Amino acid sequence: MPDAVAEGELLWTPSRERIAAAPLTRYMRWLDEKRGRGFSGYDEMWRWSTTDVESFWASVWDYFDIMSDSPYGRVLSGHDMPGATWFDGARVNFAEHVLRNESTDGDRPALHFQSEDGPIGTLSWRELGRQVRAVATSLRERGIEPGDRVASYLPNVPHAVIAMLATAAIGAVWCSAPPEFGVRSALDRFQQLEPKVLLVPDGYRFGGSAHFRGAEAQQILDGLTTVQHAVWVPIIGQGSAGPAFGLSWSDLLGDNPPDAREFRYERVAHDAALWVLFSSGTTGPPKAIVHSHIGILMELLKLAHLHTGLTPESTTLFYTTTGWMMWNFLVGCLLTGGSIVLYDGSPTHPSPEVLWRLAERVSATCLGLSPSYLMSVKKLGLVPQDAVDLTRLQTLLLSGSPCTPETYDWVYRNVKHDLWVDSVAGGTELCGAFLGGAETLPVYAGEMQARMLGMDVHSWSDDGRELIGEVGELVCATPSPSMPLRLWGDADGALYRETYFSTFPGVWRHGDFLKLNERGGCYIYGRSDATLNRHGVRIGTAEIYRTVEQIEEVADSLVVCLELSGGRYFMPLFVQLQPGVRLDDALRDRVVTRLRHDCSPRHVPDRIYEVEQIPYTLTGKKMEVPVRRILAGRPPSQVASRDAMRNPDSLHHFVRFADGLSDDESRSVSTARKDG
């Protein structure tokens, strides 16, 4: 059947049984019984959670039985942003809340893991706890104290999860860059934090090849003068550590880890750092975003249980690298007592079915993928429901880029008919989500089901008016616990305020285009800093991609808009075509006709150009802003980090294109100045 689905078309409704068993329903019952707060439905509960913020987050604290050395003085210091503090007086530890699940049934699997060329392995909750305590004790014995930084260059393997939880267990601060990053990109992140411990692998596997990283590991270590303990972690079994790497992973594990009853978790204050995440670094030096134990604990308990529907019986596979916040979220799913699945390798090697077959073999109940990956699977002609048994799969979690109605439709036709498609949008800044799923609500094509509990999200016009049914800026009008403590090195908070609060003082502006409808459904239309501004009318890039990429000959596309002198605009569309297809006038006419018919005349580009590849970040985001800046005259080295890109050579075409722009299409000084 051809793809033909309207935005907002009803695609799935949860059964009565699923609604009754949902963690979200259990929480609503608890609110009614313990707090005397009954709600007619999700929307009413969301409004309470964003207008009586303190009561909502206090209920999350009590519902999930947070362990603290001391009671908190107050939930929230005030509603000013930035500057609000959460649960002042409390002392908690993130890792302790993860590993308390060990006591329920230590033989249950906590981790399933696989690399491209290896069998599936399993680590029980008891063994996970034992190894975390062993590594934590080794770090303590080597002088690592609360607040010290531990830097990881590891891939998505159990060693990384164990080391992260061990770091958190002793109150030290975790930071990570994946081993596919080059030396410069890793140092751009780690040098900001001056770590005392560095964990590096001998290599990683991807696309059928083993990539040895011994030379890169040595260069990273040479660039970090504060490292006191360099740890060599054998992953692929190639090569040996140099003399500078005085420790191995087996040294950290030791011989006699402490018993669970003897180990002491370092419970830390409300403003103590848990980990540092980094912005993508595609448009400048990566910002180091500091999150707290209590903020992340509260957000991920809410997100994993209430909005992802996970339970101790869940098995969650999310395809990610250690450089994306979704890896931290995946580890956070252990808070539910369920299992998580780690995959180290290419999502399409040795075949396009690799992730689907892994989901089948571990009986995954929740599978996390990016919409761009799903579209690549679609274009390969793979029909997962015909290739593997997905009987146990209950939820498809989508994140990383806007999800079109056609993507939803393809899932229900080709993956599973009875499936909750949970599309979420948030960011590294939160290590959480603003928008996403509610298991008790229907699924509509292209639509995220709801604004998340406790997230006071709205769509605003440029002058701060609330919009319904129109595209505006995504803003959050009240604080949430996992908003950053600060940006590392931003002593006076100036960069933090400029990045998120300069457009609407006191209100978080996230940088996404958002449309809300009357029933509370949410649509993301791409980054607002990649806005297409045609004669004062703002257009989200996702609207154009949805239409253009439905044309059979078009494999991928990217569009930008350049502001020229005299109030003029130049909007080129770049298309990557299917093999054997060339861009001729007939195909150009079809693209223009479809855009004019499906969208509007303002969506029609000024010109259409063919390129070999569309540039992407490693996390699957189209690089609209870097391309726009290259076309505005900036050198690629200033606008994009090669090591943060999936296909760095793809930028060469845009450099050549910029050099060849005609006078009529020339870049304006105002654009270059604004982008700079």
C-alpha cells in the first residue's frame, strides 16, 4: 500500500488492559489515594503538575521513595530562572538508587550486551552490583574524591556502565566521549574538566572492522595533564597498553570487592554534580552541561517509569553511542529494575536486520531508534515484522529528530500493528524530555502525545504570545529539576543566561519550533535556529523534508535560507538522489509542484541542487546551521567538528558551492555577522 496518511490521523489506541496496567495509571491512583488528588485525565494532571510545581515534585519524591541522609528543607527555592534550586538540604546518590534493585532478585539480568562479531552476553543484577562496588572501591583507594572528574573514551559496552555507576557511587563526576571521536574532539571536551582518571579502550568495532585506538588514547592522555590514573580497557583484544597506562580494567575490579552491606555510597548535596554532558560541538566548542544527582534522579525516575512505561519486567534496547544523552537515559532505565541492552557496532552491519534480530533474541519490550534510521530501513525495503519475531515488543521509542506522519504510518504497517509509538523531544541540556509519551493516550500520525509532567512547555510567538495550532518557539515557563546546575567554566553564568534566557528573560527558550493543538498533541518542526524565513513567514525545515523525501527518486534532502542584503532571501534545496537517478528539469518540476501543492508557494526553494551526501551529526541530526554558515562564508573548521559528524567529507560540496555562488546569490555581511 502507498504511504498516505494525514498529520494528526488516529493510528493506535491503547487497550483497557494496557491503560489499567500502565505505570502512569498506577501513579494516578496513588495520587488519588495518598494525596486526595483525582484527575479526569492526563491533561488535567499535567496542568496540576505545572501550576503546583512543588506538590508535583514532592509527590515524585515520595512515590519513588527517595533515600536521603537528611530531609529536604523545601522542594523549590523559587521560580526564577536561572537560579532555582531543588530539594535544598537533601543528600542522595544516583547509583545507590539504581543498585537498590539488586536486592529484589540478584539473579535477574541487568545488562544484555553484544558487539558486531560476538555473542550476546548477560550481566545479572548481583554481578553488576559487585563490579560497580569493586571499581568504586578501587577509585577510592587511589585517592579519587567527591567532585573529582572521571573521563571515559569507552564505547557502548558494560565497562562504561559499570565505570559510570562506580564514579557516581563515590560522588565523583562522570564525563564521556565515544571512541569514534578524534583526539581533538575528545580533548575539546575533557580538557575543560581536568579529569583525574581517564578510561580508554584498545579499540571499537564498526561496520565489520576493528578500529584500534591505541595511538589516539596516548595522544588524549598526553593532552590531559591532570590525569593521575590512566586505565586501559581491552575491548577488541588488539595491541597492548603503552607504559603511560599504569592500570588495566582488571586492576580496577580487584580481587576482593566489598559486600553490598559494607559498601558506603557517597550521598551528596542537592547541588553536587553527577555528570557533565556536552553539546554537539557542530557549531562551536562544545558546551559542558553540568547535571546534579537529585535533578537527574527525579527526571529519569519520572521519564522511565511514567512516560516510557518501564517496569521490572521490561527489557529496553536503545541504539546509541556513549556520546549521546540517550546513553545516559538508557543507563537511567535501570532505575526501574528492568534490563537494558547495549549494542556496540553499526546498526546495519552485518545486515539491516541486526538491531531487530537483537531485539528478538533478548525479547525486548521497548526498542529505541531514531526516525532517520527508520527511514533508512524503509528505503532498504526491510519489513521487520516479516524478518523477526517481535511478539514481546510493546513500545517503539523514537528520538533524535522530528518524526513525520509517514514514519508513524510505516511503523504500524511494517513493524507491528499493536504498538505504542512513543516519540520524544528534549535535549542534552535536560538529559530528559519536554515532550513525549503517555501510555494511556492514543497515538496520532506525526504527533507527540503530550507535554511531559512537570514541564511547563508552551509555543510562543516572537512577542511572547501563546500559540495553539500555529508554529512558535518551544519555551518552558517554570523550572524543572534536571535543568543544568551550570555550564562548566561559566563562572558568572553569563553563557548560560545568553544561551537559554536571552530571548525571553526568565523563560527557557529551547531552540525548537513547536506546534501544539487543542487536544495537547505536540509537533516539532526542527530547530528554530535553522529557521527558513521567507518574507517574514517562518517555515520549519521538517515540513519541506516530509514532502520532498516522499518523492521516490529522492534519498535525502537539506534546505537552508540565506538572508541577503536589501531584505532579500535565497533558499536553496539540496537533494541526495537514489543510485542511478540524476537531477533533471522534470524532477525539479515534480519537487516544486509537490511543495507548492502539499505545503505552500513559500515552501518552494529558489533553486534545487544535487549533492552526493547530506551532512549529519553522529547522533543523526541534519547539519542545517553549519551548512548555512558555510554558505555565509565561514570556513568549515569554524562551524563543524569533523569528529562530531557521521560523514565529514559531505561538507566539501557545500564549500565548493559557496565559492561558486553568483553575485545574485551572494552572502550578506549581516548574515555572517549574525551567525558569528
